[in-house]
Amino acid sequence: MLRRRSQTSVDDTPVPVDDPKPQGKGRPTPKRRDAEGKRRQYVSAPKDRKEAYRQMRAKQAAEREKARQGMLAGDERYFPVRDKGPARKFARDWVDSRRLPSQYFLPFSLLILLATWVPWPMAIRAQVLGYVVTIGWPIMMIGVLFTSVYVAWKVKKLVAEKLPGESVKGVGFYAAMRALQIRKLRFPPPMVLPGGKPVPPKRGR
């Protein structure tokens, strides 16, 4: 007679994919399709073209918002190509840490424009226009031209000295154009205050 072999009970409990315990005897190795199925995240397919378009719009809006928040936080991964690189960052910080005459170009232009629109009496209006044409505009344009040339030359020189491995092509013009913008409208937003101190983080960021 053949002796009846004793059968060992096998634990059929499924093993989690991230189970830290080693697979020992008595516990079957989980099948690959079961493990992959647990990792897979199912996405509901759109019911029709309208639903697919809505999902695409929502995804694009989320990506744009993520990029906007990244740019506001100073993350270069989300910057346009023209704003990337150590040389461009140095130019931005150099301009943003100073109060330059050219940054008042747009406010001064708006002020002059408003002054010409005010319904002054004819005698006063002639004087206002005379001051604007003969004094205001020439002083403003000379100041803007001088500041732009100086900023472009200075930033280009400093980049060549402090960042010898970086290209200085276009960095002077980049700095001069930023110096023409109103501080609050500059983008990427300034990371330093006038004087060189870092901009304090906003609450909730």
C-alpha cells in the first residue's frame, strides 16, 4: 500500500503589490497582470466628442495654471526660452534691484497724454502743449535713451565678468527692455526689491 501523502494547506489570500514581507513558502507569487492592474489608474473614457473636448479644455487649463504659478514662483522650468539661463536671471535681478529713470517712461507718457486731454482754456492749453512739446518730451526721451544705453552696457559687462561661461548675446537689450517696464507689470515678476533684498513670499504660497 502506498502511504497517503499529507497535504499542506496553502494560503490563497492575495498578496498586495507593496507588501514589504518577502514571498515565502505557502504564499503564491502574485501574477503580473494582477499587480499591474492594481497599479493602473482607470480613466473614464469620454462619452462623446463634446465630453472629450471638455476634458481636453480642463486639462489644458490646469496645465496653464500650473505654468503660471511656476512662473510667479520663479521656477525657470516654466519660463519662456528668452527668460531662461543664468545671464538673463542676473539681468533681471540687476534691473529689479534699482530704481531707474526709464521705468517711469510709461507713467510719464500717460500723464502727458492726460494733460493734453484736459479741457483747459485756450490760453492755458497752448502753454501746456508748449511745455509738453518743448520741455517734457525732450527731457523724457533723453533720459530714456541714456538709461537704456547705460543699462545695456553695464549688464553686458557684468555678465561677462561674473558669468564667463555664459553668452552675452542679447542680454544687454533684454535688460534695457525690462528697465522700460513698470515694475509691477514686469514678467517674470521681480525676485528682489529695490536695494537688493529678496521679495518676501506671499501668504498662502
